[in-house]
Amino acid sequence: MGGSGVYHLEALGDLREETLDTPFGRPSDSYFTGTLDGVPVAFLSRHGRGHRLSPTEINYRANVWGFKALGCDALLSASAVGSLKDEHAPRLAVIPEQFIDRTRHRPDTFFGDGLVAHVSFADPVCPELAGALADAAAAAGLSARRGGTYVCMEGPQFSTRAESLLYRSWGADVIGMTNLTEAKLAREAEICYATLALVTDYDAWREKGEAVSVEAVLAVLRENAAAARRTMREAVARVKADRGCPCRSALAFAIITDRSKIPEEARRRLAPLVGKYL
């Protein structure tokens, strides 16, 4: 999944464009499927080609459902973030392990309408995928740090200085507008998830610094885009098929609704997720 500054993935062989419909509407764009060094992959631009969708407008459920429908069991994400710590300078990449949710206006679960499930989300990032990203960044020459907390805000406006200082007081590392929603839905879809958070600027907490500007963000993204794409390509080859993480069985004990009370329509709609448990 690519975001601001990473709109495509180079070197896909056997390239095909696939347009999908889902029970939750249309994804952000077509998926591009093919192979990278012999590994079957799918790529989607979360904002759509040309960056047409704001973070709130993205149909996260359709995007993640589409990856599931295409047979994906791991989701590597790349996105732009602001830094909340001095040591996370622009042009660094952070591979966060935790999230804080500050979103307000977006659906972030596949469940409801007669079928309730509560997945475990204490550790929202797949450790095996995070390790693959860290190793890939080193191989691709991208300076990266593994660990830390990503604040996911609603946007599309950047933070006020008061908000930015609050997030720093919580000990958070970076701030963005998209990744937590993807991580929640990936867990419900039993897809492993990890993200490469590309630092483009210091958030508004720096009183002597410039306020965040799109111009500055895009300039850093242009510099880092090639290294980010190299990292994603390297990471694909490092994702093991026999991962020992619990991500791919997240729903095993999560469905709380009495089986006899689940509406047939809900069973049908969510069959790709829950069919093996019902």
C-alpha cells in the first residue's frame, strides 16, 4: 500500500490492472498485481492515482477487503509522517510498533449489523513484517528505526501546536493520518500488517521552527521516494510464508455473537473473513 510520495511500485513483472468491487464499495483505485522477484504481490495507491482522496475520504474497508480478495496475507504500507521527537529527523524512516487513535469520521471495522467480533489489538503491528521492513531498509540504504508510537489523526489539516505538544507529552514518536485504520482492518481480515513511516518534517511542536507546509513535505518525499520503493521491494522478498505470528488467526476467538442469532446476510457478506469459523 503506497501513500503520499509512493504512488507506484517499480519492477512488477507480469503486470495486470485489476478493478474490484467489495461489500463496502469501491477501493481507492485499481490494484496492480504481478510478481516481484518471483513473489506474487498486489499494489494499491491509498489516495488514488493523482492523490484524489483525503485521509477521511479513503474507503479503508474496501481497500483492505480488496487485498484479502486477491489472496494477500501480508500488507506492507508506506506513508508520510511528521516527527514528534528531535531524534526522528526528516528523511528518517520509522517502523512503529504502536498506535494512538485520534480519528473521528471514518468506519474502521468490518463487523456490525448482527455480527460482532472483538479482535485482540494490543500489539497492532506484525513483528515479523516489522523485522522484514527493518532489514529491507538497511539493505536499501534507507536510515530507519524500528519501534515507537504513531499517532493517527483525522486530518486533513495538520496539528495545532497545542495538539502537537500534547502528543509529545504522551511519548509518541510520529504522526500521520492513515495507518492505524488500515492496521485495525488488516487485523480483522487476518492479514499481517507493518508500515514504513517516512518522516518528512517536524510537527508543529517546535516553537522556533517553521509550521508544517505541503511544499516542504513533498520536497522531502521526492528525495526519499526511490529509497522507499527499494525498501518495499527488498521487504517483499523477506516476508516468510511460514510466519509464527498470531495475526492470521485473529478471529479464532473474537466472534462473540451467538451463532444462532447471526443473520444470513451478515454470514454471506463476511464469509471471506468468518466462513471458516462459522
